[in-house]
Amino acid sequence: MKKYLIQKGDSLSSVAERHSVKDAQTLRSFHNTHCPLQDLLGYELLPGKELLIPQDKQYLKEDEEIADPLNGFDDEAPSAEKSAESQGKQTIKEKKTENNTCSSGPHDGKYFVVQKGTCQCNQGFKFPKFKVTSHQKHYWNDAEGQSDYLAVTEDDTQFDPPAQPFGQCKLKPSSGGYLPCAYAPAGKWTKTYGKVKVMDKSCVTEISELMCTSGGKITILKHGQQSEPGKSHVAKANAREQHIYNPVMDFVEFQEEYGTNYGMAW
């Protein structure tokens, strides 16, 4: 990836076009997936801020195919009917890759959303997680059946926290500031992936949208399938290889410090 300093007059669409990224949604999703929490991006760009630009072909216009075919979802499977209860808490479809994506038209290369994913409202200020209520059986990318990885479907319109999930609402200004969010979904999620269903309900992906009766448009901020290196990964990593990847960093010192901070035995 590379960094771009946002200029006055820039928009997600113009920056995406300039750097040959597929579209504004792809650019925003990539940035929010890889940036620190304090740099999460909404729909408006702030001049002077840094924007992370993808350079992998899968995000660029020159390559409309998914980079790794094993990472795409099989369109031949019209539904996912394996339950965690009857199949030992298996994922909906066993994958050889770390994350699950779907492949069909506008959903090419987009990730399915899980319960620990977050969303945003273009009229709000906070980013709640999902609360899956349509089922308790199907998971994405998690063989252990952890609730964080429950598949989000078109019917899952509740969030955590349930009250005022987006903080304050820009559509409700007052003399004392914006009034609290009074979220109420206007129907189901749209732009869902209908070729894969959970309990006969279409799955939510990164491009799905939901309208609030107050007038806000809710979209996906993070799909929730990101993996983070754990203590065991650091412990097992080869220091010599890591030095090749990043010669500036003293990885042995990092391992020792990481182990001290987290109570690991070496």
C-alpha cells in the first residue's frame, strides 16, 4: 500500500479514479481495514489527513478478477445449510484461505460481514457492532462457532449498543448540539448477496446498505473478518526472516518485549 495526503477538493471517487482503484467503496473499505482506529474514514475527506491507497491488483481496475480463486465463494453452492449444532460448529463453507469473500458482479472480492463487524451512518458519529438475531447457527471463517463470527443476514438490523447506536444525529440539530440518534430501520438490508443464503436469508457484504427512518444511510465500516497476530504468532516467528522483511526492526528485541508485556514464557 501507499499513503496519499488528502488535498482540498478531493473526494473518495476522485482519489480512487486517480490511483486506478476500482471504486470509492473499495478505497474506503481498504483504508478502514488497515488504518488505526483514530483514522477511520467516513464519506467526507479531511484535507491534510493521510489516506491509505491499495496497490494489490485485486483492488485495481486493471484486474477485475479475484486475485486468489480459492478465496472466492463458490457460486455453485446456492445455500449454506450446515449448522454448528449438527456439524460440530463448522463454518458455512470450509475454506483454505483465511477470510471469506463472495464473487458475483458488484460483490466481486467483497467480504461477508460477521457479528463483530462495524457499520456507520452518514448522519451519525459512532460505529456500532452488529447483533445477529436471525439465527445462531452459521458462521464465517470460524470453525469454533464463536458468536463474533455469526453471519450477518438481511434481517439483522439491530446493533450493539441497541440504544442510540450511532451517537448523535446530524439530521436533528438543536441549540445545545445534535440530538441523540433515534435509529429505526426502514426495512431490511439492501444490496445483499442473494446467491448464498443462511436460513433462507441473503447475506450482508461490504457493499450492503440499510436506511434509517430518520433519513440516514447505514453502510459497512469493517466486515469483521480481519485477523490480528497473536502471542503465539510472535513467539513462533523466525527472527532472521523478519529481519529480511523489515531490516530496520530488531525483531528479537520485539519478541522479548512482547513476551514480557504479556507474560509469555520463552
